[in-house]
Amino acid sequence: MGHGPRVNLADKAPAVYRAWLSVEQFLHDSTLPDNLLHLVKLRVSQINGCAFCVDMHARDARKAGETDQRLDAVAVWREAPFFTDAERAAFALAEASARLADNPAGVPDDVWQEAARHYDEQQLAVLVVALAQISAWNTVNVTLRHPPAAAAA
């Protein structure tokens, strides 16, 4: 593996890059807590094998006050006692959306209904956008072999 990304998206597709950054601003400005967004982005990035995004969202979550204990347990959230029921519902939705190929019927109704118990329709819409957005970032960063920040330095 090389030392940098295969292509710099910001340089070669600047309009798309700016549009995606505006989506990130939309997410940040929403009523969903930033720590929840970092946690679900971290979980989807773990599933998708995106080292760049795992590193970035773990670092950003720490800056936002998340503990190492909770971050270390994201991959095993079902067994770890550190998460609220609302966070667990968001993790389940995140995993189902990241594993669509494993479930031909899409996101199971019970997963959606549990998320809907904890989040209103506006928040659910934002959560779905966040999950789609991180999957897109994962695809770009894995495909372009974008290294984690520490490796790129």
C-alpha cells in the first residue's frame, strides 16, 4: 500500500466534495447529538473496513467527550453495558443499513420500529442520511486507499 490516497477527491471532484461537506454540516446542525453521530459513523466504518473513518470518528468522538471505554466497546455494543437503549437502537439501524446485502428484505421492521421508539421522524431521517453519508465516505476512502491521519503524517 502506498503512502497517500490514489486520488485526492477534493482536488479531482471538488463540487462533490463540497456537497458532501455541506451534508456533514447539515448533520452537525441537526437535533441528533454529535456523539451519537460519531458512534454510528464509527460502527459503520468498522463494518466497512475503513481505517481512515474509524480513526477520524474515534478521534472526533474523544474530542467531543466520549470515553475510551465506550469507544472500545462500539464493535461489541450488544454485550457492553455502556450504551443507552436509544444508542443501541441507532447501532442496530446502522448495522442493518450497512449490511443490506445480507438481508434481501432490507432493514427489518423490528429494527426500524425500535429506532422509531427513541427518535422522531425528523431525527430518523437525519440518522438515515448520516448512515448513507458514512457509507459513501467509506466507499471513497477504502477505494482510494486513504490512510488514517497518523499514517499519512
